[in-house]
Amino acid sequence: MANDAKYIGTSVGGVRVIVKDAETDELLDEGWINGGTGDTDRLIKNPIHRGDVLSDRNTAGYLATVDIDTPRLIKITVLGPYAYRQSLQEASITTWIIPGKDLLGDGISIKMPGFIADGWTQVLQGGVVEFYLDASLLCGCPIKKNGLWDPKNYEAKAILMQDEKKIDEIPLSFTGPIGIFSAKTQLKESGHYKAILYVIDTKTGNVGVDRTMFEINLD
């Protein structure tokens, strides 16, 4: 699951799953999490109570089959979303499994932090630079005004670097309609620059970052 959002599945490229013996590192199973993001009402709009089943047959998941004859402590590692490699995250959990005792229903859910963040710049005449950040939740859930993930709940900035030193920090405003934060500034010196663009939910601590390079030539 994406932090403060829904399940991560096919729409964002899927999530790789690796199941190993936590003590010997033996590979027991591997595959891909695919499927839908889940029921929005059940996951986001309605209160969740103890014992509620959150997934259904269409929800993103992977059914692992592990051949064991004694209890094993396993480590499950997930990596994704694979359609957005600049935003790739990894999370893992360990758990005991027992021969003949299936873990079905919601099974084991692993929460993954982060945003999908795609940043770029556009250099105009006279040293003017436009910064853009396209952001969504890790499941691909959209950031839009008056939506379930409203841009007013997030802070976005571009950190401007030259020669690995920070020279400015530029707030990005939500310009939409979906997921786009942007700003404009003017640079007075020629040279190569790096922009580190980020979005953060200061309430949950969820962060997404992307980096891009550009050149200013005032000659």
C-alpha cells in the first residue's frame, strides 16, 4: 500500500516481490504485484474498523507459494512502482510461516512511503527558468483541488544547486489541473545548475524527490 493512499499495482508498472529465508537468504519465491488500487470508499472515505477486509479479488497483490516442511522466518521485500524508476521505493518485512497454514484474505500488506515525482525545467531567454514537478501518490492516486488528495495539504519546492552548493530555494505553487506544481525565477550567471524538486506531506512525513540538470548561457 502507498502511504496515506491505496494499493500499488498495474497502473504504475507493478511491484516486484522477493521472498527469502530471513536467516539463510535462500530464495523461496518471487514475482510481481499486479491488479487494481482497491476500493476508494473502503480504503479512504469510510472509517476502517478492526478486522475489516480491505482488499478484494481485483486488488493488487501477489500469491506466493513457498515449499517448506518446518516453520521458517521469511523476509518479504517489495520494490516499486516500476513504471517510475526515479521514484522506485523498497520496503520489507519479516514474518514466521508455518507449513499448511495459509495467509489469505488481505494476507501481508506492506506500506511504502513516497510520492511519484517527475521534475523538469524549461530555460527561456534572459536566464529565466521555469520549474515543474508532476506528483502523485505512490499508487498513482491524483493530487487535485477539492480531491481526496488536495494540493493544499502538500508543500513543494525546488532547491537550486551550483557546484554542489545550494544557492536558492524556490516555492512551487500548484498549477494543476492534476499533480503539477510550478514556479519561475531568473538567474544572473551562466553555468550548469542542478534542481532538486520535492513534495512533502508535513503531516505524515511522506516525501517525493526528483532531480534534473540544466544550463544557463547569457552570452
